[in-house]
Amino acid sequence: MTPDFNDVHVPVLAEEVVALLGGSGDTLDPSGLIVDATLGAGGHSASLLECFPRIRVIGTDQDPSILECARKRLEPHGDRVRLVQCRISELSRLLRKLRTERPVGFLFDFGASSLQLDTPSRGFSFQEDGPLDMRMDPCRVRTAADVVNTWDEEDLADLFYHEGGEKRSRPIAAEIVRCRSRAAFHRTGALAELVVRIVGRTGKIHPATRVFQALRRAVNEEGEELLAGLETAEHWLADGGVLAAISFHSGEDREVKHFLREGVARDCWRLEPKKPIQASREEQRKNPRARSAILRGAVRVRGEDECE
Ligand SMILES: C[S@@+](CC[C@H](N)C(=O)[O-])C[C@H]1O[C@@H](n2cnc3c(N)ncnc32)[C@H](O)[C@@H]1O
């Protein structure tokens, strides 16, 4: 039976992404190339390929198992799609190697996929026990257990505070250091329990959400990867080509906003739309992940000296 991919990862703001990449720039080149740099299960790419019969897609993801899922989903589109396992920071090298033309669109849907978050053996889950791993690319050397067991107390506290927004970062880090001197952390369950013990069960979200988010960001170097992605889009996009970037927390969105604002000042980008887009109430109701999603769009403007 063909899997219903929307059951495993529902793409957020799909209509808005299609509208942005398909028309709000200086019109889509009918034979243009779109780079989906965080392909995931391929939901956004599938919509783009269906809506615009003459575009082609290069889809990349650092996670080989997710890429396999997308391969099955995008099979009906044949050679209009090329899938490659690759980190965002390796994308520029890949495009050079493939000798592609300048893409007319770049899509980034940052963060992790539900397929990763909801599989306990991948180690992202605080709801179900699993190995404390969190690597999206299995070739990465550092796991979440390495961070938890080797970083010093102050660095852990700073990580939880800055990358997760955890206000109780200092007592959590102190308790981790105290406990790991007796036995190292290897399981998500033990870490989640510790955080619940310190933070208590208040509020709507699970108390370990912020610490787990911070660890995931450190393990996968998400901040560095985001910046590398935006720089790659600026370097490669065709004149009038469109960037669509979806972030899932305020720190991530701040980075995108700052990059684009500075790019507008350099006359490299035009914000389009001017304000970020959020999911409709209806979408938020159907898909809770969409509640924190923020989509920003911008058109690449190349002055005469930049156009070949
Ligand atoms: C939110 S999901 C994308 C979902 C996708 N848009 C869809 O419609 O199914 C993010 C994906 O980006 C991938 N990813 C995250 N950071 C990456 C990076 N630095 N390089 C390559 N892929 C990355 C993850 O492995 C994950 O599959």
C-alpha cells in the first residue's frame, strides 16, 4: 500500500510556499530549477512539482532515511527531480559539481521532521525513551550524549538558555553535572526525567522541550547551517529568483530577518512579502507544528555588475 506521506509529516504553510515560489517574484522561469534544501518527506516539493509542470527540483537532505522516503513520494515526477544526500553547508559545492544553472527558487524548511522527532530510536524524543543521539546526519561524530556528558556546566547552561530559551538553564546544568559524575547519560528518558524534576510540570508544553531543542541545535549545528544556507541562496539565486525560509522558533527567525534586512541594505534582496507569514487558524488547528512556523520570502536583486 502506498503510504500517506501527509500522515507522517504534514508540510507547513504549503499553499503559501507554492504561492511565494511560483509567482510573487519576477515570475517563475518556465523551465526553472528550484532547490529544496531541507527536502524532508518531500511534501513541499511534491506540491511545487504538481502546481508548476515545467519546473525541476534538486532536493537535498542530510538524513539518508528521510531522503529514501522522499524518493518514493517524488518517484512519479521522474527526471524532473534529482535527490542528493547533502548538508546545507555542502550545497554550494554540490551545485558547482552538478554545473547547474542559477536556480529560480530556494526553499528552506529548517529544523527536524516529524519522521525524526517521532521515532524514539533517533533520540529526539522526550516522550518516549531512546538513545541520546539526535544526529540528523548519521555521519556526524558528536551525539547529544557527548554534549551532555562532556560540556562544562557553564557551556551547558548557556546552550539551554540561548538555543532553547530555558529560564532554569543554570539549575538544570548543575544537576546534569552532579548526576553524570556518578553515571553518564545515555538515554533520553533519564535526561527528560531530570529536567522535569528541576522545572516541574507547568505550562502547556512538556518541560523538557526547550532543553531537547537546544541539544538538537548544538548536535546538528543548526545556527551555522542556517546562515550557510542563506548565503548559498544569495550566491546562487538568479536575478528575480525567490527565497522562501520557514523557521520554527524566534531565534531562528531572528537570524533570517537580520540576514535579509542587511541584504536589503546591500541592494541584494527585496522583501516579498514585507511581513512574515504565519499559518492560518485553520492550519494551526489541524497541524499543531504550524503554530510556531514563520515563513519569510525575498526576491534576489542582481545589479548590472552582478548579472553575467
Ligand atoms: C521540517 S523538515 C522538512 C519537511 C519538508 N519540507 C516536507 O515537506 O516534508 C526539515 C528537514 O531538513 C533536514 N535538515 C535539517 N537541517 C539540515 C541541514 N543542515 N542540511 C540538510 N538537511 C537538513 C532534516 O533532516 C529534515 O528532514
